[in-house]
Amino acid sequence: MASEKTPNLGLNQIDRTSPKTTYFDLEKYLDQNWRAVDNFAGDVNDGVDAIKKRLDTTERKAVTLEPGVQIVHAEKAAPFSLTGLSGRTLVNLLGRWGSMESVVNVGVYKAILTKDATSKTQGASSIKVTIDSGQLGAAGFYSNFSWKAGKFYVAIADVKNGNAERAYLSSPGYVQGNYITDTHGFSTSWFKFAPSVDSVNNIDLAVMGTESQYAYFDAVRIYEISAADYTALANMTAEQVATKYPYVDSVMPVRNSYAIRYGENLLPSFYGWSAKQGTPTIVDGKSVAVTVDNKIVHTISPLVPGQKYTVSVQSGGATGRITVTDEPESAIIVEAMGSGLLSATFTATSRAANIRLLGTTSTAVTMSKPMLNIGSTAKPFKPREDSMLALQTYLYADPVTGANADTVFEHDGQYFKNKNWQGVALDGSLPWALYESATGYKTVRLPNTDGLTNSERLTKFDGKVIQHAFPVGASDQSYLSSSSATIGLTIATADSGWGDAYTPTADEIKAYFMGWKMRNQTTLDPYDGTGVKAWGTVLSGGANNYTNTLPTTQATDYKTPYQLVYQLTTPTVEPIVSEGQLTFNEGDNQVEVGTGIVLRERATYADNGAGANVFNAAASAFKFRAEKVLAIYEDGHILPSAILGQRSPTYVPLLGTGFASITPQETRLDRAYSATYLLFDRSPVVPFTGSYAANEKSLLADLVDSVQQNTARVSVLENKKAEKDSPAWVKPTLINGWSSSLFSYLKMSDGLVLFRDSISGGAVAPGTLLFTLPKGYRPGKLTEIRVRSSNGGGVESNNATIMVDALGQVKTQNTTYMTIWLDGISFLAEQ
């Protein structure tokens, strides 16, 4: 009988049935066994050490989430911890001209210009340049640009060649961009330029070819950059240049950054699919009945170019069919037909993919459990479950050097911003005053106590970048002076309608910033103090919405007021609104990093007359133009049956392209609705840097921290609710001689601010500041309130008015008596 081995360690056992057992083999029965025991012990120690390391030592993996869409591989399912997010500001020196929504005040040579809404990269349209009849060679259009010596510039345009020899961007006689010959889509034509002398030259958008040949131009931008960034351009491709310097209108910071980890299933429920063709019947979010003519389509974007994806669906019959095409649709990439599980694998391109479910006959077939996953193998169905971190804040930096950037950090589960810059919409709510008049323009000034001298950046209502100058010498110039604590701005007579001999009042200056232009009613010339005053909208040159009454509300067509950005003399820290927790699934994750998310904005709906209540319609517009609606909420809970749709570019100027709708049957009159959506206007995108737990110890530590932070935040919310349920009267700090022993204000739980009692004894001149309300107690826009004013001798003012602006400043609008009764004043605070 042969020698046996122990079952676990495989040690040699002595065969006692053999005569040879009288001989004890030391090598076999001792050394080999001890070596086996030792090897086992080593393996045990290695395993124990590995377990100890996972349980006793924290281990994190650093990750940088770049702008755009990417695949991130995670070793463990774990939450993402943000460690770095910095601001950036881009100043397009062409203002909004390069948006190609319209072309005015340009020179045209040998060309016909038309707007094109089908071939574009942003906004509502591009400009199609067609070589005119009988012409050949270079044709196009141009605008003037002022190059400054010692500056460094990069100029970029999105160009699509239609059928011409080539198309390109240039500044003739100075520098020329690369030629675009590709006719399949938009490419980047660009150049860099460091002028040695000041000059004014053309910015040309040119097509080279013969009669009737054409090309498209969109998203034209010129940025001033640093010397280091200028040098780095030498080693960058055109695509890299376009990515680093995307198109923006005028001045744009990083706005409302987000990072979304899409679910293992990249497809939404059928309620969220892009379009129906015919009349497919959605049974529920997971199944739909289709035929050869009644189809359902979903356009999925973004995807990672070159990455393999697999789409699958359960077909309830042999007539089921699934197809995948590029957008715009030209040919089927892959398809599958039959019954049971249908799947098709495709490789993503730079364009969107259209996934279509349909039948092969007129008999309805039920398709269910749609799934799109990363990789070449269909995975079991899971409902889509995305994970998102969204930060609703603007992040600025020096537009040339990137210095002094705003940054985001986390503390005890709350996100904060190190704020170095201040952005303000100049919408008529601020106390502008006339400073001086000059031929052709007037200088107005705004009090400012926290701005760094000469750090201001202003853009006009038409997107033009206002030139910094001190002293000023022409219209459309600005300055910031910390010594005088003011911001100065020059306004052209042609814009304001204030004649050279006329002195506008403070309220008339406010009207201009609300989008109104003054004029002589009879002659239509700028008003010089004689005749009848009239106002029309600035954007119409004073022609539209004619009125003889001084306007006190924003003009209806005035959507983009002046914008001001300046650097703070003393940085501050402020909390920011955030939503969600970004987490990774174990394995591959598709992650998108972008900007422009608006979180849970209060929303209303409007009946479209065709059986749907629509969010972001003309009568239910969002606060900002929307590119895409991500979700509709009812009383704070997501409404999965809401249809999230896209409109044609004709809606862009007022609403953007995104909208949502629900049926009247789903609508509840007693419910509050809100929307999360992406802004239509682009802004720079910056990376998220952070880490995630790579072992169990780190995961447990993150869990403990999360429990502690959530408990603390719940306690704070409970205390805040208690404060709201039992609000307290607050006594303000009265200034300019005003006093009161009883006057105070209170904020109710519904946001209503109330005043009580009176103030007396202060300065009575118009525009006197009485006190300032803190954040959370301020109205969303300038509010005018009639009050009772008395001199104590039985004489009262019949026209005493105070103004409360969006900065919380409570001021007299006109002359008052020595006592002002504020009892009963109320307004809704901005939420």
C-alpha cells in the first residue's frame, strides 16, 4: 500500500503495513512535511496580512474626471470624494457676434449670407456663406477687430465645408487659420497672433471656390491668453485647441458644475425616450407595443468615441426588431430581429446614436426591458440608476492668467466656495447715479466698497465687451476705483436716448438698465429737455412698446442685461447649493463632467391646447433658456412619467430647446412642481479631482463620516424648521440719523417678510439709505412700496415711497417727512 497524504496540507504519512516502515525516511517524513507546513503558514500569513491591510489601513485611489464623457474603471463600488474644483473665466472679445445667430454691421464680399438652423454647433443657427453668381476665388464676410500690441490671442471658428475648395478663418495680411476641406461635419479653423503694434484689421470668414459653392461658420471666438498658454498652443492639435477654448457668449465663468455617473443601464424608461414615430403604445416605463410603422426612438448622447456598447431588449414575438444608426441617420450600423432576447453591439462615433425599437409587420409586438451597457456582451436588465454631484454656483478666475480662481471645498458634508470674484446682473435694481456728461455719452456711477481697483469686466446688453479705461474718453468704457468706492460706466446717447443737454434722474437711469430708451415723442430724437418724453425698448432702438410713463419694470424683450464681474479686495467663504453624491460602480463607469445645471427651479406649466401641460412654454418659461430638461419633480419627488422633449431651433431666442410635459390626468392643482435642467448658454467646463475608497477600511471610514455628517445636518434642519415655525422679530441697524425703539422685521415660514412700527428723525432727501436687509430677507427684484410719512404736526405726505432692492437696501424714493410708518409692509423674499 502506498504512503497516504493528509487531506488538507498534503503531509506524508507512514505506511505501517510495509516492512519498509522499519526504515524512517527523514527527507520524506520530516523535511518535506515541515516545508509543506511552512509554505502553508506563509500562505496563511500573506492572506492575513492582506486582510489586515484591507481592514486596518485606509487606501484611496486618486481620480481626475475630465470635461466631457469618459469611462472610469473603479476597483470597488464606492463614493467619490471631491478634493479640487477651480473656477475659470472666458472673455470672448467678439461678444455675441460669433454666435452666428444673426450677422449685422459686417462687410460682405462676393458672397450671399443665410442663416442655417440644420448645420450648427451651438445656438439656433450657423451662417451659410455661398459664393455669389459670377464670382470665384475667396468670398465671405468680415468684421473689424482691434489687435493690441504686447497681447497674446487665439482665434477659433467652427467650420463645415459644404462643397467648396476650402474654408477658413483669417485676419488678412497678418495671419491665417488652417484650411477646412472636410464636408462630413464641423472642424476647427484657428490661428494664434501676438501683434507688435496696435491695429484694427478684419476678422474674415472665407470660402475659396467658384460660383454657388458654400461653407458654414459657427461659434467664432477670440480670447486673450497668457504668454505661457500662447506657447503651449504650438504643441496642440486643432481639436485640443477647440476643447481648451470652447465658445462662450461675452464673459462667462464656470456655471453650475456637475458630474454624472450614468447607470449600468444607459437607457431611461420608455417615458424618457426621445421621440415616437407613429403611435407606439407605452404600456409602462419598461414595455412598449410597436409595429413596423409605429416606432419608438431614443437618441443617446454623449457616448465615448471608439467604445463598444451593447443594446438589448426582450421581444414578445418573432416580429421584434432593434436598430442602431448614427445621428443624423444615414445607414443602419447594427440591428437584430426575432423573439426573446435581442442584442446588438456597436462602436460609438463622435456623433449621437439613435436606438429604434419597431416591429417587422403591422401586428403589434411588445418590447420590454431595454438595456444599453458598456462592452460587447449584453448584461441582465436593470432600471437606469444615475449618480450625480451638482454644485449650483459660479466660479470665476482671472480671464487671462487664470489666477485668483474661486475654489470649492467640502467640510462636514457641506460644500463651500472660496470666493475671490463677484458677478452682478445690472438689471436696474442698483442705485446708479449720473456723474458727468460729455458730447455723445454720459458717465454713471455705482457705489462699490469691496472691489479691487481696475479689476472690473463689463459686458453690454448686446454682448459687447466694455473697454476698461481711466480716465474715460468715449462711450462703452468702464473703471473701478477703490479710492472713490465707485464703478463708472459710460453710456452712449444713441443707446440711452439722453440728449447732451439733458440730465436723467436716478429712476430714468434705472429704466435704461431695465431695457428702456428715452426719446422725444414727436421727433424720435434723443430727448434734450423739451417736448414730450417717451420710452421704447433699447433693443428696438426705442421703437417698440411705446409709453409716456416712466417704466419701472424690465422690458419684455430685454433678456440679457449688462453683466459686471470684479475681483474682491478681501476673499470670502460662502456655502453653496449642492445636490447628490457621486458614486462609482465596481468595474467600468461612464461619467460625464459638464456645466450649466439648474437644480429644482420652481416651475409652472401651461396648457398647450393639445392634451398636454407643458413646462418651459411661452406662458411657463423657466428662469433661463434650457437646452435639456433632466427631471420634473412633484412636491419634491421625481415624476417618472414626465415627457422630456426637444424643440426646434426656432424656440432658442426665448426658451431654448428643452421642455417637458405631463398629461392633464397626471396634473395635481394642489402640488408644487420644480424642474432640473441644463442651461442652453455654454460656459467653460473644468475637471473634478478627487478620490474613492479602494479597500474596506476606507469604505467603513467613509460610511462612519457620512453617518456623522448626515446626523449633524438633520439636526441643523430640525433646528431651522423650529426657527421657521417660531420666527423672531429682528431689529435692523438704522443709519443716516434714523432711529426707532420698536421698528423690526420678521420672515414667515413661507418666505413672506413683514415690517412693523415706524422710524423717525433721519435725513429726508430722496435716495437716503435707511437700513439694509440681510440675505434671505431680500426681494428678488426692485420693489416699490407706498408708505405714510408725517411731520408730527398733522401734516402727512400723500406720495411717500420707499424702495427695497435685490441687495436688501431700503431707501427713500422721494422726499419724506421726519417719521415714516412702515407698519404692514410685506413682500416675498427671494428663495
